[in-house]
Amino acid sequence: MYNIYYTKKALKDKDKLKSVGLSIKALKLIELIKENPYQNPPPYEKLVGDMKGAYSRRLNIQHRLVYSVDESEKAIKIIRMWTHYEQ
């Protein structure tokens, strides 16, 4: 099992998710990746560019759960839980 950590942006995103009804879906995804961050399904994408090394899973058509994995620490850092296009 992996430990979960949140960035400041991800913590702010939690409130936004509640307002659009996605908080339960996000929590279920976090519980899933806590066990195995590479489990497929649900599908995930490896990100490229300035987000290289992170992974993305869809919450809906617009919003994503973006996270990185540190295998040596058995830790997952939740980077965003809103759209990752508005950096």
C-alpha cells in the first residue's frame, strides 16, 4: 500500500470537486491507486512535457486526477484533481 500526499493545489481542488459532484469519484480513484497506482482499468495516461513522470486518470471529460509515484518511498503525490490544462 502506498502513502498519499497532496499538493496545495490538490487540496484546493477538493472543494471545487464537491461543487461539481466529483468528490466521491475522486476518492474512489485515490483508494484504487493507493493499492496499485498502475492498475488498468480504469485506464491511465503517462503525461509528457512539463508534467513528464506524472500520471493522469479521468474524473470526467474535462477533469483529471494527476499524480506522481515515488517507488522508493512507496508514496503517491496527488498533484491536481481539477483540469491540469490551466497550470
